[in-house]
Amino acid sequence: MIEFIKNLSVGELMFYGGILGAGLCVIAMIVGIPLTNLGKKQVKNKIDNGLITDEKSKIFVILVVVAILLIVGGMIITVLTVRNNSTQTVAESEKISIGQKFLLDFEYDKAVAEFIGIIETEPKNVDAYMGLASAYIGLDDKEKAIEILEKGFAETGDEKIKKKLDELKKVEEMTTTTPEVTTTSLETTVEETTTPEETTVATTIAPKETTTVATTAPKKPKTERKDNKDGSYLIHEYDANGTLIKRTYYNVDGTLNFIQDYNEKGDTAKLCYYNADGTLKNYNIYEYSANMHIIKHYKSDGTLNYDWINETDSNGKLIKGHYRKADGTIDWTHEYDSNGRAVRENHYNADGTIKYYYIYEYDSDGKLIKSTAYDAKGNVL
């Protein structure tokens, strides 16, 4: 019972207190019912004898008023608390989506900042811990990813976090051996004989050293493999001119993760993500123009999900980014400083008005140190 009371909010305490008070009033009313059946003379005699007093009537009225106030106050506080928690839940859900968007676009630093902000306000958010760990893995910081997963499991006890943590620890303990690339020499070595006679003969009859004139062989496409420390690996494919045309990423268990195709300028043209069973999960198409870079995100069936539009200045520096829904409405935007860092993130209502926004702050080294959310009127959320 004590533990139950400790876990109650202020609103709940007031509400239950009011109910208890109302119960006492009901008991008092039940006890007082017989008084209504007494005649005036009998009531007067009871008052004269001290059995009924005006003070008791006043106390009864006060108890009724207090009980009503407690019940109403508790209900109001509880409703406000639930409403506030609901608003926070929606905001955190949107932040999770933003963090996952950063992961898809390989913007791991921004994903780290987004997920850290969620964990600070919602320390039991399982998705935030999983997303933050993935961001650190993307930054090749496995130790930090393990640290975050350990913290997440301690806070939530979630088995999904535990499973990911165990897998990462197991991979970290594995010794990854990078296969050596051996080259076959075209030179022929003539072994020396052990007897002087044979040596003399060998010296006499040894063929003249011939010089092989290297001819320019036609270039051929090539493939390279890069092994990561965690056991995953990448396959790079080059054309005959040595230009990277495709990059394929495989998970630790050998399953396909993504395939990235490049155009003739070396820019990403298409990026496809795959499920564990090898089926297509979703994909991005990249389009480029003078001052604009568009990423169109499609579902596996080819339906447009959303697109991300990056605007650049005449020098190619990023100045603004737009997240546009499939219906053409802008959902949120990013504004960047002269160093290409996101300094403001705006979220919009369906009519195009500001819903809320974030302000990002950096230290002298360019590291994100603070993220603050504001409502449309500029009040801190």
C-alpha cells in the first residue's frame, strides 16, 4: 500500500483523497438519516442534551466542500498531466522519425544529437537507444555503441536492446583477419648448384638476361572487398577507368544491407535497402541540378514516400533543406550556417504555418552541444 501511494501523482492523490472524503460524508449522511425522522421537539431535546450541535453541521458542510474540491482538482491535474504526456509522446515520436531519417542519409552526427536529446527527456525510450547505437556504429565507434546499449538495457530492461548488445559484444570480441593480397612474380629464380663444377657450368651456359617489354594491356573493371572490424564488409566495383560505380554492403551474418549506385560524376544515383530475407525494403533516387540536390524516397512497391530537397549557394554550400511529403506539402525544413551545420529546424502544420522548431548550438570545435525546442510563439517546450 505504501509503495502504491508513493507512485501516485499529485493529481491522483487529490482525486483519491476526494473520493475518500466523499465516502466519509456519505457515512455521516447515513448516520444522520434518523435525525430527519425526529420531530422538532425531539430534535430540540437532542440539541439541548448536546447530542446535536451546530458545530457538527458546520464540520459536515466543510467535509462535503473539501471532498468536492479534492475530486475536481485531482481530475483537472490528472487531465492536464495526461495531455502534457501525450504531447510529449507525439513530439518524441516525431524526433525518432527525424533521427531515423538522418541514419538513412548517413548523417550520423545529426542522428546522434537527435537521439541524445530524446533520451535526455525520455530515458526509457527503447527506439532512441537503438537509434543512437546505430549512429555510433555508423561512426565506427563500437565501444560507444556498446556503452549506450548497456545504459539503455539498465534503464529499460528491454530484450531487444539486450539482444543487440550481445550481438555487438560478440562481434567486437571476434578477431577480424584481413586477407592478404599476394602478388605473383613473373621473375624466374635460378638456384645455385652446390658443387664448384656445376657452378662453373651454370655460369658458362646461363642464358642471357632478357628484358620483357611491358605492353599496355587494356584496362578492365575490377572489384575490391573491404572488411570492417565488426565483421561486416563492403564490395566496391570500378569500371575500366577506375571510377567507382557500385558499393554493396553486407551485414555481419552475410545478409545484404544496401546497394549504392553512382553516376559518371561519382555522385550517388540510387540507394536500395534490403530486408533480412533479401527482398527490397525501400530505395532512394538522387537528382542533381545547379543549386539543388533532391533525394526521392520510395517504398518497395515504387510508391513515393517523401523527398528531401537540399538548396546550395553559388559556391555549392548547403543553405537549406526541405522534407516534402508525397502530397507536395512541406513537413519540416533545415537551415544551415556558413559551415554547413544545421542551426534551425522548422516543423509545419498542413496549412504551411510553423508548428514548432528547434535551435541547434555548437561549440568552437563545431560539435553540437545543445538542441532546444520552441513552439510557434517562441516558448521553450
